[in-house]
Amino acid sequence: MCYKILLVIICFFALLTQSLAQNPQKTETVETFEEESIKIDAQLVTVPVIVSDPVGRYITGLEVEDFSIYEDGVEQKIEFFSVEAAPFRVMLLIDTSYSVVNSIGKIKSAALEFVDNLRDEDEVAAIGFSSYIFPLTDGFTRNKNDLSIKLSRLEGLSETALYDAVYTAAHDVLKKITGRKAVILLTDGFDNRSRFSAEKAIKEMVESGALVYVVRYPSGNPESQKLDFINELVEATAGFRYDTTKIADLSPSLQKIAAELRHVYTVGYYPSNPLETGGQRRIQLKVKEKQDIILRYKKAYDSNEYALAKSNPPYIYNYDKKILYKKRPSFSLENKKDISSGLGVLSATIDAKPYHNKRIRLSSYVRTENVAVWGAMWMRIDDKAGKPLTSCLKDKPKDTLMENLLTTGTAEWTKQEIVLDVGEDSQTISYGIFLDGMGKIWISSAIIEVVDKTIPTTETNNWQKYRIGQIFTKAEFQAEKR
């Protein structure tokens, strides 16, 4: 049983009663907007956790009911739970300073072998560092051939900006994405170049929510034997440190990490103590009725960072009379702030009863501008308890290199469609747009209509695994009637 995130998104757009005769009717278009725009959702605290027995065997098959979580000794209600089947985004952070310049080929081979041990749905990004930080990939990719080409660019330089690399990976990449994420740091552990302090680098990585695994290269530099930074980094992020005696031994450690990433649970909650009170918060997590187990998870977080994101929300909602589709206004979501925020959500909810045992199609036109992570149109059908029965994010068409890519970058108006079946146990139908990270997305001319069952349904996919950072309500929208 897979516990889903139970976020009830209530009536953001209101639709007029749909006239859904099978024969096409004359189209009537009415769109209005009311200035009661936004509700900010509380910030969700997410805690990745690895559960094992004393000899290191992973304990699988746990459900949300098996966990309890406490903040400063007060039990919290678990609002989010993700099992090991959910995909990971993995950042390879590779030290190529002068001490390993003659071993670059072996490092690249070990990194590629690690990637081969990941699941097909996992995505990988790579950053090299020595005197400077140099991204090897343009964001995250599932294309292993492309990754091999990018890793071939690795080259060694003289000094090591280790703290800067950790800070940059967290601040510039990981804090801008949601979901499950991990960092694989390959380094000898020495720093002699960074502008950022070790403390600031660790703090930024903890706030990103990523697990950090460190695989240490052998090094003749005695300073590299000082492990204070690495030990604090892996402990604060619930990761692990592996030490190798020679470069050739990288692969076994990386294989262990790939196996562990398949056995990570993620637990999330909204703090009962208001974030605005600030301070460092202690986390305690327990597994009920389990003896002799070992739990690895982050033990604390800085609530001031969460409170800042809540009081200074990144997403802006707008009824746009300037960006038109065929002379019709649009609705938009925009994010100009370079902070970790979760998803911005714009949604409509209608009664499902008129559509019971029918196949429906949501169609609209979507436009994007400088979307850094992704944006998407979506539709979801819930039961009486508000539990999703089926849901779908509208993906780009599949191609030979990348599958199920969501909308990124800049694109002019494009028609998007989602087709789902509505069962007798359906209570509500919700739809709208998502935006993750910086950029802007518009939606216009939305239509929901009954279609013949010869029209195939859209492949469903689960968007509940993503963290919701901001929700928009009370925007009144009246769609076309058909």
C-alpha cells in the first residue's frame, strides 16, 4: 500500500455546470476573475530515512502507520510518505584536483558504473571541481550516453574548492528541485581554495534536503586526513562516508550507495509549533513495534529558513489580460526568487457525479517562459475521502533520448490534453497547472468535455510525490461549455 500525500486542494476555480451532450453544441465563452487570490500553504518538513538491522540489511515493506515523528519532543502528524520505489535525482560531485589528475579515467569509469546501477527512472547531474566549479551536465538527465560524453570533459587542476562545490551544488541546483535527491561526493577531503566556509556549505546542503554520500580518494596530502568537514556533512544529512585505499576501489563503494538509494523512505510533516517562532528544531523518528533496528535521518533543521520562505513566498498568481490566446485572457504562475520552495499550484475543482462512468478530456493551451525546472498541466480524480484515484501530469511527447520530460524553457501556446475515466466512486475532479522553480507558465481556454470511449486515456503518473510549497485559491474561472 502506497501512502499518498493527502493535500486537499479546494475550489480554486469554479466551473459553470457543464452541458455534456455527446453531440457538439454551440460554444459559449465566459471568463471572469475575482481579486481574492492567494493562500500560502505551510512549509512541509521532509525527512529522508534509511531503516536497517544491526548487520546492515535494509528493512523494506514499511508503511506510514509504522512510523512516528517528533519535533522537540512533540509528536507530529505525518502528512507525506514516500516509499523506496519513487525515483531519485542524484548529483555526482567529483573532485578532480591535482592529487588525482593521473586517475581521471578510473574515476570516470567508476562514476559511469554507478550510473548503470541506478534505475531507469532516476536522473543524474554531474559537477566537477578543483580550483573552480564546472557543471558537466545541463541539469539532470536519464541519457547515459550523453552523461558519458559529459564526464569525458573531466580534467585536473591544481587546487581544491571543496566547500564551494558543496555550497554551489546545494544552492544553485538541489534547493530548486523537489522530490528525492542525493549527492555522491568523490573527494580526498582536502580544501585550500574555497570562498565559502565549511559551516555555510553544510548548512546549505542540509537545507536542500539531499542525502550526502562521500567516497574518499586516497591522497598523499596529510591535510586530507582531517575529516571534521566530511563527518559533519554526512551526519547532518543522514548520509554515509566510505574510505578507499586506492582509486580502483571506488566501484564497490558506489555500488553500495546505488543499492541504498533503493531503500530510502521519506517522511514529511507540517510543524505544530509555528515556524515564525524560529530556532533550531530537533527531530526524532521512530519505527513502531520494531526491535534492534538502526535509523539514519537528519536530526535537526533551522526553522528560520522555512519561516522565511513562508513569509516571502516565491510564486505569484495573475489573471493576465496582456498575454492572450486568440484574444482570450490567461491565468499564470510565476517564480522570480532563487529559493527552495516546492511546487506552485493553480487548480480548479468540480463535482465528479455528472461524469460517473464516462470518459472525460481536459484540453487547454499552455505557454511557458524561462521555466528552469518544469511546469505542467494536470488533472486528478479523488474519492469521497479526498484520496486520489487517478492523476496525470501532461508530459511532452516521448522521443528517442528522453522520456516523459515535463515542459521546460520557453514555448509559445501549445494545445495540451489529458483523458481520464471517471468511476462511480469518484467525488471530485481537479485540474490546473504546476510550476517548479523559477520561470512562468500560463494556461488559457480550458475545456472539460465527455468523449467517446474509443479515444484512449492518457497514461497516468503520480504527482502526489512532489512537495507542494504554495497553493492559489478563490480565483473564479468559467470555462467553455460544450
